[in-house]
Amino acid sequence: MLKEVSTIIGQEIYTLSGEFIGIVDDIIFDPKNQKATSIAISEANRSVFDTENSKIIIPYRWVHSAEDVLVLFNIHPKIQSDPDQE
């Protein structure tokens, strides 16, 4: 699943079942291990994420594939935000 970051930024994100999640805003890397650790999402689908924020960060390990769109493994419905993070 190797891709250049510039090709992923701006891609739409969906679950395996086809539910829209948001748009890739940025990729967060761990420079020590040279691996992506998180994805910053803009236009987050509020029916999936229980937050007022339109931008959220999810773990990169949730990514199933990255081709024309990013596909995530199906995630638990209505993920709540951490009130300490807002």
C-alpha cells in the first residue's frame, strides 16, 4: 500500500460498506519508524463521529486500502469525541 502523500491528500474516505467518512486533510508520520500513524480528516461525517468539529484525526491502522479513495475497515457507529480534547 505504498503511495506518495501528495496523491492521498484531498481523497475521499469511505468505509468498506460505502459510508462516506470525510476528506483526507493530512497524514501524520512517525519519523523514527518512517510510517504513517494517523490521518487528519476534514468534512468529517457527523453521523459517524459524534463531534461538533469538522476536522478529526483517526489512526492510520484503520485504513484498509488507498487507491482512488481511502477505504477504512468498518468502524463502530457514532464514535464519540473525547471531551478533554475539545
